[in-house]
Amino acid sequence: MDCQETNIADVLLFKPRVFGDERGFFLETFRESWFSERDLDYNFVQDNHSSSSKGVLRGLHYQMEHTQGKLVRVVRGDVYDVAVDMRRDSPSFGQYAAARLSEDNKHLFWVPPGFAHGFLVLSDMAEFVYKCTDYYHPESEVSLRWDDPSVGIDWPLAEAGLDVPSLSAKDKEGFPLDQAPSFLSRELTTASKG
């Protein structure tokens, strides 16, 4: 397994070893030592699976309470996945890291607590699975505006044949960064670690 830092040091891209032949393939999608070797002390408590059609943009979501870290991957299709730093005392506050996740590359993206997360579906459909460090808590969920120019995410809309993605009503009403609730790093160490 290869682990790469992104442009934001806390956001990681895992590239697991894939063993395959004409019969199929095998890979590990999680191993506790991947985290413990990097002093990432998190317990995963919930697994989720979503399906979305081409052009759907889900996000950018985060929870102010029950703050979640997410280890995300795609088991079918192709997505552009994004994490935005919402820790106001971080040198990378308001910046984003992105990765292409697909059934072909089998990469995993670690989105730490304190980050907004979202993805754009580039294939005809995508199935997205992820492990979470805390339970879904809809009462404290926040949406960051997907197209906020101060964040400046370079969504590959043209590749998906879009001018505007397909959004939920909630995501259409997302906060711009300068109005969005944010975190202090010390609030996250006690709230999210196992």
C-alpha cells in the first residue's frame, strides 16, 4: 500500500496493492496499521454506500457536532472527490485537496474531521462507499457552497458534459466560506478521536 500526502498535509491518498489475474482481483480496503503508523488515532463506527448518476454533485458536507472523518472510495464508476479545510486556525483554511477515485484505480481518500467533503460523478453512474469515525447526525450537518469563488474548486464539469451539476435542494443553499461555521483544531482532537 502506498500513501501519498496531498497539497493539504492531513488529507491522504491511499493506493492499495491490487492482486489480480484472469479470475478477478483482491485488495485490502482498510488496515488499522495504515492509520496507527501515521499517528492517526481514529475508530471507524459506520460504513455507508451511495449510488449517484452522472453529473450529480454531493456536498460539500460536514457536521458541526459528531464531526466525521471519512475514508472514501469508489467501487463502480468515476468521481472527482474534494475535501475543504474548515479549521479556521489552520494554514490551509478554505483550501481544498482533490483526488480522482474510480473502480479502476481503487484509490482511497482520507478526509479528516474538520473538512467539508463532496464529489462530482463523471461516469454514467457511481457507487461510493466510505467509513466514518462518527455517526451521521443530520441536525448538525452543514453544506458549504460547491462553487464558492473564494475556495475556487476546479470541478471538471466539462468532462461530465455539464454547465451546472445536479444538486440537492440543501446543497443549492450551501453557505459561502465567509458565512460557513468552522472549527478550531483543538475542538476536533477531543470530539473525533477514538
